[in-house]
Amino acid sequence: MTDPIIFYTNPMSRGQIARWMLEEVGAPYKQTILAYDTSMKDEDYLAINPMGKVPAIVHEGNVVTECAAICAYLADVFPGAKLGPWPSEKADYYRWLFFAAGPVEAAVTNRAAGFRADSGKSRMMGYGTFEDTMGALEKALSGRPFICGGRFTAADVYVGAQVDWGLTFGTIPSRPAFQEYAIRVRARPAYKKQKEIDNALIAEMQAAGR
């Protein structure tokens, strides 16, 4: 029996995405909860992720960071979960996984932080404008159940998390294509289990004043 995956996270972080994917593949894992201003910056953890951020996983001695990479990696190394792309799905799978990790992530976080490029400088931004990015994402999610078509894949964990969080916190516009997609991904048993685990951890941390 192989050792469980070591999963470094904080329940109030993007670690929720990695946990969702871990639950989707059904791989055994051992969690290590880190605090933002202390243990995430300890030398032991910086040796794993020099960015001092979560999530990170260690699987068979290999370190993987970045949520989109974790999703793709777990789909690859646990093919029995059937969350990797079929040959006909690869173009959409990689295109929209990286689109969500690049333009969507940057556009949403910049806007939430109050940063907006001058109109003449939008060409310098990898995402162009927030409006263009949301329009492209809406088009990608319109007329099909999931990002690659009719089948849920690991790309939907990452894209779905972006849409889920965006709708929850108001950082992306509430549009029918986003709302309908969110309903579908939120119905996943692994999504529900992840939320149950992380919400319980958040409640424990808040009760302890952390």
C-alpha cells in the first residue's frame, strides 16, 4: 500500500480546490493545516513551496503546487477516477483549465483588489479586460453541461471553483450560464464532502479565535 498524499492547506484558502480534487479521485491523504503568518512561512514548509502559500501536495516524494496543476496531476496519476481528458476533449480541457488559471484568476483578483488598467494599457494585461474575460468564460460555459462538453473532468474542478467562489463572493457577475454551471458542479458528492470538511475546520478555527 502506498503512503497517503500529504496535503498542506488552510480551510480559508484555495486549498479548498485541491481538497475537492482529492475527494474526486478518492486518494488517501493526510492533511497538514498551516497558518498564514506563521507555519506557512516556516523553513520546513518553504522547502516544499518557496512561495509560502497553500495548497501543496506531496505524492510519492513529488511536490505539486498551484491548484490547476494539482487538479491536472491528480487526474493523471489516478486514471481510475476518469477525470483526465479523452483525446477528443484535450483541446477544451487544456484551453479552459489554463484560461481559468491565467486570465480568469488575474482578472478577478485584480478587480477585487481595486486595480484596473488604463484603457490604453489593456493590451499589456494577459486577460485584456475583466469584461472580455467574463464574456469568454460565459461563452465557454453556454450550451453544454461541462467545460469539455457532456462529461465532468478535472478541468471542471478548477473552473467550477472559480465560478462557485465568484458567485458566492460577488467577484464575477451573476449570469445564467454561470449560475446553471454552478448548480451542476455543486451537486458533485466530492464537492459536498469538501465543503463539509473545510466548513467544519473553519468553524473550529473561529471558535478557537484563530
